[in-house]
Amino acid sequence: MSYKDLQDFMNHLREKNELDEIDIEVDSNLEITEITDRVCKNYGKALLFKNVKNSPYPVLINTLGSYERLNMSLEVENLDDIADTIMDFMDITNYTTLINKIKSVPKLTRLAKVFPKKVKNAPCQEIVEKPDLDKLPILKCWPQDGGRYITLPLVITKDPETNQQNMGMYRLQVYDKKTTGMHWHLHKDGREIYEKYRKKGKRMPVSVVLGCDPATIYASTAPLPKMIDEMIFAGFLRKKPLNTVKCITNDIYVPANAEFVLEGYVDLDEMRLEGPFGDHTGYYSQADMYPVFHIEKITRKKNPIYPTTIVGKPPMEDCYLGKATERIFLPLIKLQCPEIIDMNFPLEGVFHNCVIVSIKKSYPKHAHKIMNAIWGLGQMMYTKMIIVVDENVSPHDLSTVAWKVFNNIDAKRDLVISEGPLDALDHASNTAFFGHRLGIDATKKWASEGHTRDWPDDIEMTKEIKDLVDKRWNEYGIKKD
């Protein structure tokens, strides 16, 4: 069964002993961050702060901050299960004969259940209030932050041309009781919709949701094609439609079981300084001018909890969301690059800074083709470093990958420097939004690639001796420490 809402998931974490509950008073100004950061670095549990200074609402954080909780949140044994399901849907051979069409009916039935369902009465509208962000336990995360930040918002907008909704996660810096920043990066869908409203000269309605079932939270971060509604994807992950309700002040539909909904608008030509912010890169992102979100109404449950997260030096909770994207969207990347065997976004790469790819190498400079293909795939264009290894090397075995990189490359031949777009948060480039990206070909080199010397074999023991030692291991009497 899919989780009804965030509190349903929280109760599941409690039952599985994956939740620590803190009863004493804590401060949302830096203290919660320091507590949570220590827990994240020690791969600890989700945290529920029941008594937050100057707020009536408890704070829930780090709910997705481990592989185990991430699997629980999406109700799978392994994230690759979702990837396998997507691959199965995309396999055209499943639909080429009458018999296979009949066999595929259960799969198609699942697809029919992914579309959001509209309801008239919703828990998220049990209470309707005038906006007052001072009541919410919004964190000031790091000492040099520009203020308090809503860090886990599901920002929902509607395209004025197609009427299709978009749901993304963009941080909100609190300016006062009724206004926040709207951190739309240059390359984000929310920013594109904003520009459409500007051209039409219309004020832009926006609704921000705080606290949903975990599949919906993840869906808001997923790099989906523009034609796919994130709420539809949430229904696919949940295996059950997401109930939605129309907002009170605008025509946007929001998840009915949300904890809080902030209804409002963005004026077209109003900009305000936003930042700095201690970001997922582990560094502070610089202050810059961004649109302003005006809140007209706050709706909520009678007894809501406030969900939040912190970002910073990895590992953090957001790193695991990145790993979910790595596994779930691998089939879509393989669809365009079938020679890819596997890939890994190391936690230290903070999403865009490093991708390791293993390939079935078939022709000279094949690794270079893969680098350029990846840089041409949506948000993968931000990838600062791509490391390509042979199919017999697991991208997740960082020690072996490092061994191959350190030993297999000739700097002039195997390093590719490409100029192109970079993430807005990148601080290392001399220019904002674009710079230089590095590709490393750590595959075995062929004579057809200009390597005229013999390439040595990896040192490996014979299978017969390995099997013999496995069989006799207990006889040796070697004790474990």
C-alpha cells in the first residue's frame, strides 16, 4: 500500500525503528542544523523535533537520509526495481504480438492508475489562515545564510500556454511574514514558465506545498521530460493516483494530503536580493537577484508537521535523492546510449560534478562519444567530470575506478576538455552558468586508437585456485579480527 501522506510514512519509520524523537526544546536557528548534520555524517535515523522554539509545529527531517529509508519511501527492495519496471514498459517487444499484448494488460492497468484524481474536500484545507511565516519553524541552516529558508518546498506552477502544471523544488528565502524569494535557476522549468508569464504581462499564480508522501516529494526533484507531469510520475511510483484539490485563491491543483500549502503569486518585474545560502555543494552560493513570492493564504491540516532538510558537505539527505535519480533514470539513458552498462553519481560529486560510466566498448574513441552524448542529455549537461571505464569495471567500486584512472590514462590522449553549460551553483568557473568540463577515458586502449605497445593484462588468479581456496578456507584457521 502506498503511503497516504508524510505522517503515514513517519509512523512507518517509527515502527521500523528508523526515527529518533527529540522532546526537549530546540532552536530552528542553527541548532537543528548542527544536530542533523552530525546524525547525517554518522548515517543516523530520521529526526522528529517535537518542541521547537517559538513554533507550535514539530519538525521532521532526514526522512530519506539513507539507502534503507529511500527504499522504504518508494516501497521497493531496491531502486533498480523501479528501473526494471520502466525498462519493461519501454521494451517494444512486449507489445508486438497479440499474446504479448494480452500479457501486458496488467502493466497497462498500472499506467491507467497513475493520473491524479481531483477531490473537493482535502486534509490540506482543514484550516485556512492569513499568511504568517513567523509561525512556521523555518530553519536558518548555516551561519552565513541570508536568512531563514524553506528547503523542502514543492513549488507548483501552471504553463499559461498549455495549462500543464509543473512541480519543482526551489528553495525559498523568507523575507517577512508574507514574502519569500523564488530561487528559479536559469535552466529550470519553473523559470521558463515564469518567462512565459512575463511575455504575456500576467501575474503568475504559484502554490507551494510543504509535506507530502515521499514518492511525491521525490517526483518534484526528478529530471522529467517537460511533457510528463510530476504528479503523474508520483502516481506511477506510488502505484496509486495522487489525490489533488483546487487551491482557494488560484486554479492550481495541489496534493490533497499535504501538511501545508502556501498560495500566492509572483509579480513579473519584482526582484529582490536572495542569498547567500549554504548549498548542497558544501559551499555558500552567492547572493543574487531573484523573483519574489507573495503569499495570500496558508492552508493546512489541523495538526500538521513541518518537513525540512539541510544541505551541505556530503553525505546529506539530498545525496540519496540523487542516487534515486541515478538508478531510476538509468534505463532512459540506456535507451539513448545502449552501450552504457552502469553508472554512478558518487555522493562527493554532489549530483552534477562527477559521473562514472562503464561501457561495452566497440570502436576507437567510443568513450569520447559517450562523454559528448551525456553532455547532451538534459540536466546531464552540467556534469563537470565524466569518467568512462570498461564493462568489467563496476562504477560503484571507487577503489578500482581510481586504480584504472591513475594507471590507464595518457594525459594528452585521454583527457577531453569541453566548454558548455554549468550548474548555476558552480563556483569554480570564471564565468557564471558556463565553463569547462572534463572527460577522462580510463578504458583499455586499442592499437586502432594509436596505442602501438602491448597493453598488459590485469593480474588475476585462476578460477580453479580461487575455488580451491574458497573450499578450504576454514581449514586454514585464519581468524577474523
